[in-house]
Amino acid sequence: GENVEQHPSTLSVQEGDSAVIKCTYSDSASNYFPWYKQELGKRPQLIIDIRSNVGEKKDQRIAVTLNKTAKHFSLHITETQPEDSAVYFCAASTSGGSNYKLTFGKGTLLTVNP
Amino acid sequence: IAGITQAPTSQILAAGRRMTLRCTQDMRHNAMYWYRQDLGLGLRLIHYSNTAGTTGKGEVPDGYSVSRANTDDFPLTLASAVPSQTSVYFCASSPGQGGYGYTFGSGTRLTVV
């Protein structure tokens, strides 16, 4: 089955700096890569996703890049703010066939220091 | 009900007791999932259901069972709880294939003592 590795496990940045979280996946058939943000005590919520026919996607201060050849994808947060502090999860899945489920990375705890 | 609802919010359970965690969604999503979240281990899939009447095992199914009698409900049962099942449990649902449109419930914090 799919295996998703996520690095780093913790990341501390100063407010205004950029943050980058990287993930690798094992299944070359995977073609959907979402990112979730989980604030303390809350449920994970989708913040951005990318499909394998696209190399990069942006939404305001966040962006995701995908390298299918290397089987890795990254989350980029620019101009970080204290409210960006949370645990971020990457995930991967394949569409088609009988696969409906996401496989998640182990998460990255991002701390943005004021 | 709006979205996906889990109950109870939290529970302290004596080891050896039976417990059912409830999950209900009103979005008519075909697929539903149960994950457990433990510090440093991320979200691990316990069981899933692609459609009503079918279920499948995830990464960590031992000690848990599920049923999917209808589209809306997907209960998770611990037949005889053990301390290692202390965790936060999240139910999720999605419309169909490929993991698109995952929506998570608010979670159940379970402590087995």
C-alpha cells in the first residue's frame, strides 16, 4: 500500500519568515495530494490540494508543489503569522478503481514565534 | 445535524469494557472512515467503508469492528478495551473515489484505564 513520509516533524519559525514542509510518497499511481491543518484540540481541515496533472498551486500565502518524477510534494507558507501555528498533515491517494481513502503523513508541528 | 457528528466527545473507560463510538453524516457521502490519532504517529486508518453494506480493514484494525448498515452511520466498536486504545478517534467521510472532499468529525477522546 501507499506510504507517506513527512519532514520535519517539528518546525519553528519567526513571524514573517517562510515555512516549508516536505512529503514523499511510495505509490507512483497516487494522483491526489491534499494538505490538512489541525489546530490544537480541533479537527483536521483541508487547506490546499493538488492533483498530479498540475505542478504547482497557490492560494494566497500558501502554495503546494509536486514533483511526480521524484514522488515528493511540498507545502510552502510565506509571511507566516502566529495563527499559522498548528499541526500540518500531508496525504496521498489514487483516484479510480476501488480506492477511496487517504494515507497521511505523521504530521509537522509548526510554531510561529511572534 | 450539519456535516459529520461524533459522540461522545470524550470518555473514560475501564479496561475490558465494550464501547461504541458513534459517527453520523448528513452529506450523503458514500465513503466513511475511522482514524486514530496518537502523538508522533499521525492519523492511522482503522477501518473504512466505501459504500453502505461494505467495510474494509485499514492499517490498525485489531481490537476494533465496524458496521455500515446505511449511508449515514458508521459506528466503531471496541469489544474489550485495552489501555493501548487510549487515543483520539476521528471519523471522516468523502463523496467517493480518490480521497477528494474528506470531511472530519470533531473527534472522540478516549481514555482506557
